[in-house]
Amino acid sequence: MKEVTATGQTIEEAVESALAQLNTTKERTELRVIDEGKKGFLGIFGARPAIVNMKVKFDPIEEAKQFLQDITAKMGIDAEIETKQDGRVVEIYFSGEKMALLIGKRGQTLNSLQYLTQLVVNRHGEQFITIMLNAEDYRERRKETLEDLAQKMASKAIRTKRSVKLEPMPSFERKIIHAALMKNNQVKTHSEGSEPSRYLVINPANGRKNL
């Protein structure tokens, strides 16, 4: 969190100096007056400058955007970033060129950025905020792929009467599999392992559970 201590002949001047150093507006800051200052006799003798401490209020969305802008710039990606907040969930959408590089193989780069961004925005916040990154509707396409995978692997588990282990995936992707098979009474699902290698297992309702 950015913070500065500034001085001036008056509190107003000290505040202006602090805002200039922080490169922000007064509405986005918290102000603490350390010393109101003193004009002194004839404005010279015994004069004391005003001192203020000013820090930028923590804004999780702005923090996330700044973090992602820095990261994408270092990756050589010129991306436009749009945000949408719904309660404690913040969706961040990327558009521009080189989106495939940003997404990565099976969304691994996008998922890693999402995890890191969530750590950044929650380090100072009192309420946990969930970050969801998306680019070129990847999340929607990935959801369809996972739902198709869920049905195919469920059919395999039923046919072979053996448990089927899926590849490791983030919790929000495992939830998609769970939800897709929730109404299928021929199989049961559960997760095993530790993050980030936690994976989902599809068990036949009646059959062996050997992987």
C-alpha cells in the first residue's frame, strides 16, 4: 500500500505535495495530519511546516488491474483489461493479440495468473475476494469441454465398473465435473491429492474402485 509523508507551509500545500507524489486523487486516499504547522511571527520567526501522512486506500480491483498490466507487459502482451464485480467475485476479461500465449496449454498460464492475482488482492483485504480471469471466452469453451469429458469418463466408469482418475485441475474446474455428474445416480465423484495436484475421481455406484 503506497504511503508518503509530506510537508508544506499549510496543510493544503502538504496535501497537494502528497497527492503529487502518490499520483492519485484525494478521494482515493486516507489522510492523517501529523502537525498542523505554525506561521510564526511575521511569517518567519518560529514558523513550523505542516506535516501530513497520506496513503492510498486499498482498492482490490485497481490492485488486480495494475498487477496484471505489469505482468502482461513483461510477457510482451498488449492486452485490454475489463473488470466486472458481483459481490465478492471479480471477473477480469482480457482482449487483444497473443491471447493464446496468455491462456497457455489447457489454460495453465491463465490459471496461474488467476491464482497469483487472488493472492495479491487478498493480502490486505478483510473480506476474501474470488478472482476469475478469462480471455477470448476460454472459460466458456473450457466448461463445455469439461462437461463433455465428465460424461465420457462417467460412461467409462459404468462400462468397466472401475474408478476413473482425471488429470489434476484447479478446484473451480473440478466443481464443473462434480456439477455435471451430480444427477447421474450411476456414478459418484470425489477429489483426492493435495493442491496443486489435486484430481477428481469418478466411481461407479456399483463396482470396484480400483484405478
